[in-house]
Amino acid sequence: MLYSQLFGKTLREDPKDEAFDSAKLLMRGGFVDKLSAGVFTFLPLGLRVLKNIENIIREEMEAVGGQEILMPVLHPKENWEKTGRWQTLDILFRLKTGEGGSEFALGPTHEEVVTPLAGKYQISYKDLPFSVFQIQTKFRDEPRPKSGLLRGREFMMKDLYSFHTDEKDLDKYYEKVAVAYEKILKRLGLADVTYKTYASGGSFSKYSHEFQTVVPSGEDTIYLCEKCKIAVSKEIIAEQNTCPNCGSKDFKEKKAIEVGNIFKLMTKFSDVFNLTYADKDNVQKKVLMGCYGFGLSRAMAAVVEVCHDEKGIIWPEEVAPFDIHLISLPGGEEEAEKVYLELRKKREVLWDDRDVTPGQKFADADLIGCPMRVIVSAKSLAGGGFEVKRRSDAAGTISKNIDF
């Protein structure tokens, strides 16, 4: 990709009214543009990052047997009335189709859709377990969408739903997804600062689990058990003041961002929509369910909150919009084109071919944060090749080899 043709520009100053580093850097770097509070356009750089996160999540969900589907955003009012959430869910967007028309909700989650969907097919014990997932835009009428991508009214999320004959089978799959989430977090560069956190199970079960990324600017408060390194949410501490895993009372308070969660729904929605399966004796029994959410746009912001310095973003390799940021300086333009054409055969490359000062090119490269930088100039060529450095390194080395 030629930088001169890239849609979207970097900004020299932080945008106003943005408190979070991720919002400032993503907007300054030309990754996203804010249309209104909690509503963002993903520009080419940002969309590339979002797609990389999407691909990581898709691969890990397919690895645990998830089958991808895509459900509607518009949900009939009747489905939400059946579960009692039409009136009680305060973040639900509601709308009508014309004067006196039907009422719908904009989907904040999809239990009200996926459960009756599964019920349209005659399920036997031989069909279970199975799981389906989607990666889709969600809508929530957030009362305080002032955290950039961390708390949006419109956002990208992966939601997976699993279906089981009994709780033992549900528990087994629940743990399998938890391990898959750990793999996702490792690939996103967040594993070392993210904790599987005990949280309330609500009306579904005793506990659910959140995956909380520790950052000083986090909106949530979690408590790390000093003995077993498990985290618990603020509500669990208030209820029992002990670690659910080991019983310790020795905790350290941390601020964090929730990037994912897993719930055992049990028969909460199966009861409402009469979702059953036929057992070996052809007796109808209720299907047990689990749900597993992971925020793509929120994870993108969390990565930036963790992976940045005073100059800009430092993207992990699997997430970065480009593998290599190629910079041509005076005297190196012709050779830079050769390097670009060779590199792009194997890698994703952004070539800064603009007619601007070296200082502006370096500043933009620091802000955008691709993992590797290659500089071609008269000076580097006189030294035997071109300068190669990682975004996280202070200095580079001269190399003739472009096989990296």
C-alpha cells in the first residue's frame, strides 16, 4: 500500500474530549473517526486491524467446533417480550416500522434469536453438543459512551452459543472455550495482563467469568488473589470477600477492561422458547445452553491501551495493519521502490512514498506503530543497504537482506 494513496490522515494534536489513550491514538493515527459519542467509522488502517482480530477469533472459535452463522440485527418485539427483557433491559434500542407498524429491537445480544432458531429443527441427543457463533455489529444504548471504542453504542462482537444434553457436557465445553480465549489473548498480545475473573452468574448460575485486561485507565475494578493469581469482580468481593478458587482473603485491587465473558445459561432461554431434544428413549428434555462473548472493537482499544508509548502505538505482529512500514528518504527513492516490490511478495507493506519531511515520516511511523520499519536513504545505501528496526527498538541495523 502506498501511503500517498491511503485514505485518512494522521493528526498532530490529541482530539478534544477523549480521556483514554486508545481513543486519542486511534483517532490521531487515522485508524478511526468519531461520528458521534460511541459511534465510529473504521478507516482503512483501523479496518485492517479489526479484520486481523476477527480472523484470530474466527480461527479459535472454529478450532473448538463453532460453526459460523450470521443472524439479523432487527429482532421482533415478541421474542424479547417472551424473555421479559423488552421492558427490563435498559440499553435496548427500540424502533417501529412506519406509522403503527411492527416493533423491533436492535440486537445487543442474540439469545432471543438463536434459541428459537435452534428450536426450528428436531434435535436429538445425537445432534448434541453443537455450537454456533457470529461476528456482527451490536447496538446498545449506553448511558456513558465516552471511552472511545471501549464503550460504544455500536460495536463489533463475537457471540458464540453452545447447546448440550447436561451440565457435565456444558462444563466441559465451557472450559474449552476458556482455553480458546487464552489463545486469542496470547495472539492479541494481552495474555500477560489479562485475567480470567470470577463474576456473578446472575439468574443463570453461581458464577460466570470475565476476561479482564489490567490497565490503569480501566473502567472496572477487579481483585487479584495473591495466592492463586485468580481474579474476582467487585460484586463477588462484596458478596463473600474470599477467593472462589482457593478461599484466600489476600487481594490486590486493580483497574481493568473487560474484553470477553462466558456464561452458563443453563435452561434459562430453553424454558422460554421450549427448546428440547429427544433422549435415547425419545423423551423430550430441555437443552442446556452456554454463551460466550468477545468484543472485537473493545479488544482493539485494549491492545492500544497496553501496547503504546509516548510516540504512538506498538502493534503486536498478528494485529498490526501492516507487517512493515517502509520509509524512503532523499537519495533512496529508486531503491525503495525495488525493496517495496520485493517485500510485498511475502509481507503486508505500507510504503511512505510521500513528499514530506523525514521528521514527519518518522513521527507518523511511530504513531501508526507497525512492528518493523525499513528505511532506505542515501546514507543507508552508502552504508551498504537499508536500515531495519523494530518499532519497540531505539535503533536499527544496516542490512542487505530483505528476507524477514
